[in-house]
Amino acid sequence: MSLVTSLQCITIATRSAQALESLFRQTLGWELLAEHRVDSVLEDQWGVATGSAGERACVLRSPGADRGMIRVVTGDERVRSRPMAARWAGIEMVVSRELDELHECLESAPTFHTLVPPSDWDWTQYGSNIHRAFIGTAAGGTHLAFTMALTQPQGRRFPEALSRVGHVFDVPLVTSHYRVCRRFYLQVLGMVPVLESSFSDHLWHRLWKLPAGSPVQLDIYKGRAAGTGLGGIELQGYSPALVDPEPAPRSHFDGGACMVTYTSDDIDAAYAAVRSAEGVHACSAPRAIAHAPYCGARMFTVQGPVGERLELVERGFAAL
């Protein structure tokens, strides 16, 4: 049984927190769910040093969405020295309409830079769908992907947006230790595969400028929820030569996308599972946090097999 349910939030660290917040609110039409202080209690729970994440955080969401939010904190920028950034590499948002027009709008934003222009992606051979997407970077140096379905996958519905730019439905986890990560998310947390694929010559290689013939594993895992699982982890496995070598920091957040938050229906069972798992580090034990967006819910944080930071909370985020 899966110990996680929905993808609640992705935290992004940047020295330009205000610029990233402005991009989401003014250009993408997202709304502020909650502002909260970053105090020593919360930093202890996250497992980062006091003062390393700034004093203020804001939680933003696509209008009406109860999942797939982002939280912006103060931190470093993501530095990429190889084609693929280690650990959490970005976020993917569902778009309901006018994807090419959205790209044109973002192109005029000073903090957004296109990496992959609007293109059609065909994953039907793996049981998924054809979708149109583009990818860029913004403040924090993290990848922002925008995806609109052109067809539907086999046996399930592609995530749907309540507004033009909807919630985050997918978060890439990049690693050269694919099997170790797969074991943790499937066997320890009990997540369920939605898509499993491997290839060595694909559109993916041309888009990311990967050497021809280099093996890639790409899986999507969901929590215990209906449909696609209210947000998934996209595990991407590459050879070590293609992944940034920077080690996972223990005392502060990675730059850019730095922590993924999932809800859990049994926070104590989830904590017991990660505490007994080999090769992971529990940063904290379950503790109630009074202020929004936790509003009294208990949470804890763990660093996974490759140092990726994962926060588990017993219920969804909310405003006071």
C-alpha cells in the first residue's frame, strides 16, 4: 500500500524570490494561498541550518487547485554544469489551452529563458499520449515545463487544468542511481508506476543534447489516489557522465527545485518506513506546525537515496 497520496507542493529556492513570485502571479495567473514565516522550528523540520532559507516563504497555486502548488523561499540559484541537473530538476505544469500563445507571453518576461520551444512529444508507444510542451528556466535556475495534451493516454486521463496554467502534475528526479531510487519510491513508499520506459535513441536525446546511444530510463510514479495520482514523480536515470556531480547539501536547500511535498494518510507509518530504509536520512520526526499552510498538521522531512529532500505532511496545505 502506498504511504503517500497527492503531490502537494514543490519548494523552489532562489535569490530572486520576488521575481519568481511575480512571474507566477502576474504572468501565469496563479494566486497566493499563504505567506508564512521561516523560523528555526520549521528549518529544523526541513533539516536545514537556521537562517539558510530566508525569513519569509509564500505558497502559490493555480486558481482553485488543491494540489501541485509551489512554495518560494530564499536560497541559492541552480547551477548546471552538465546536461542534466542532479536531484529535483524542475516542475511540469498542465496547460488547458493556447500553449503557443503562453510561450510568446513568457518570452517577453525578463526572467524567463526558453530551453526547448513548443514541440510535439509522442509517448504512445509507452502507453502514454501525444502532448505539446515547452521548457524554460526562471529565477532559481530550475526548469519550468508547460504541457498540453493533444491525445489521451491508454486507460487513464491526462491531468486537467482548472485554469489556463494549471497545477504542477509532475516533478523530475534526475539520478545516475536509477535502481536505488526506484527501490525507495516503489518498495519503501509504495508508489505505483504510471509509465515505465527506456531508450537510447529518442527525441529526448535531441531535445536535451544527449549523446546518441546513451541509455535513459524514464518512469512516472504516483501515490495512492485515483487516476494519475494527483501528481507524480518522474524518475529519470542517466549515466554518471551526464548528471551534475554536485553532492546533496545537508545544511541548506539545493538551488531551484529543492523539496517535494507529498501528503500521507498515515504519517506515522510513513515515518517508520523511511526510518528503517537503507541509504536515506530522516531529517526530522513528525511534528505539528501551527501556522499556514500546515495549520496544525504534522510533517517531517527525509533526504532520499541521492540526497533529494522529500517532505511528508498528514493533510493538504491551506490558508488560515
